[in-house]
Amino acid sequence: MEALILSCGTGGGHNAAAAAIRDELERRGHRCQMLNPYTLDGAQTAKTVDHAYVGLVQHAPGVFGLVYCIGGLYQKLPFRSPVYFANAKTAKALGAYLDRHSFDVVITTHLFPAEMLTWLKERRSDLPPTVFVATDYTCIPMVGETECDCNVIPAPELTGEFAKKGLDENTLFPLGIPVKSDFSDGPDRQEARKALGLDENRRYILVAGGSIGAGSVEHTLRLLLSHYRREDAELIVVCGNRQALYQRIQKRYGDRATVLGFTDRMAEYMKACDLLITKPGGLSSTEAAVAGIPRIHTSPIPGCETSNMRFFQRHGLSVAVPSPGRRLIAACDALLEDGKCGRPSEAPINPRAASDICDLAERLTVADEAAG
């Protein structure tokens, strides 16, 4: 099978979900091409799209929340959003790319390529089967105006929401959010600590702001340092790709905490640590649930992350502390004491989502070949 997987760099979750699917398909012997479709218009276009999102959520999350709400209003109107038409130019470039290559299935983990595929489907009948994979525990604005052949959603209970927003219920597959197998099949705590050079007998709190270092990472760290001595708990802070944040925290707190920039060893850190404090990104929250680390959600980016936090809180998968303060310390103390916070087996989190999505892709390919 030849698979094309489309994603964008607006946050690391979309690319991580795409990579999890790619890895599983390649493990099965299939060939995959992973592509940011905006690169077909040139590298600068891709950078502009990615940087616009990242800058907004890092420096003006309230403005992003407003934009998110405006996007939701378009779902109530009888015509398509500006996002759909803005993606038309890249959709044409994507169509030309598909003409030059032969793919059996196209999978996207991001709304924007789903808009492009919808634009193409309305103008041609020769597209291979298309699959959209949602990476948040809600139907984000404008997803309802897309028309992929299959839509993978995070949990069965969200079927009604996605259908209400405009997606055909017959196209909905509640298979979950795909994460790499490292989070479910990786080392146990002792092995992870040994691999990372951590003390097997100490307690560790992991603080993360996603791949882009969003959320109140520095404020959270300051609160924790005011409460915990090193003999109580060691602090590990992951700043992601936000270099300025890394440099600032390293300079101010590097002698009292372990400060990291971007790391490709998050599965090991989640397995090694006793507690995770992070913003409620859909992908990173799923990774944490699959890894089994107790977690506190804080400082959600307004919009989809607020919904993610509510979903996890509703199922006992996290403790929600929207604004870091003394309540955060109380929640940390409680979780460090009992070490429990919802496992995937106890809630609608599918640790095999990547495998199940690949099963779906294989079935679609067989059905398309039979129909052709």
C-alpha cells in the first residue's frame, strides 16, 4: 500500500499523530510519504502558516480563543468558511502532486489538509480514499464542512457532537488519537530512570508546555520551587522548541531544576516521573494517559484545549487546575501521595489507536481496489 499522510506544524500534536500512523504502516511493510502540503507552495508558505499559529498561542492565547469562537460561528452559517477558500490555492498544488504520484490512501491529521481534500473531491472523482484523524477531544470549528471518506474521532461519546457539527455519522470511526508505541510498550519506571540517569529512589515532577512551550510553564515552576525542596521532589521542565523560554528558565532556575528544550524522549520521561503538569493538548494528554503517569492539566489554550481538559477531568484521567496557584500545590501533594489518576483501561482512551487506524486504511484500500 502507498499512503500519503498530510500534516502541518501548527503545534507538535498533529505531526506526532501523523508520525505514529506512519511508523505503524511502515512496520506493516507499507510505503508512506509524510507531507506538509503548504511546502508545495514553497517553504516560506509553510513557515508563515506554522509561525502564525505558534506565535498566537504563545503570546496571545486569548486572541486565539476569540478566533476559535469566530470559527465556531461559521458552522451555523449556510456557506463555507474563509479557511476553506484560503486553502484553495494549496489544494490545486496538492491535486497536481497527487497526479504525479500514485497513492492508495490519503490520511490527514490536520484540518487544513482536510479542507484541501474537500475542495479537490468537489472537483474531481479520482481521489484515493481519504481519512481525517481528529487530535482533540471535541469537534473543532470548520471540521463539519470537510468531506473526507472516513473521520476518525477520539472516543465513542463524541459521535453525537461530530455528527451535530455536520459530519455524516456513517463516516465516523471512534478509534482514538494515535500515539507512538513507545508510550504503551516502552520501558517500565525503573528501566526509564536508568536510561535517563535518574535516581531510582527519588520523586520526580515533570512540567511541560507541549512542543511549542505554551502555557504558564515558568509560573508553574516558580510555584513548585517555592513549595518543594530537592529532597521532596526533583523538578524536570521541558520547554519544547521555545528557545527564549528555555534560556530564561535555565538562567534563573537551572541550579534548582533540570531544564530541557525539545526532547524526543518524552515517552521515557513520562514513564520515569511520578507526576506530569502540562497544558491539555489532545495528543500529549493521550500520550500521558497511555504512559500511565498521573497528571494535572493547567493553563489550557482557550478553545479545544478547554474541551480536552473537561473530557479528561470527566473521566477521572486528570486533575484540572486551570490557573496555577495554591490549588496546584494541593493537587500535586495529593497525587504524589496516592500516585493514581486514571489508566487507559479505565476510560475511553485507546492505546492501540494507531494500529486500528492502519487497519481502517488497509480495509479502505482493499475496498477501493475491488470497486475499481
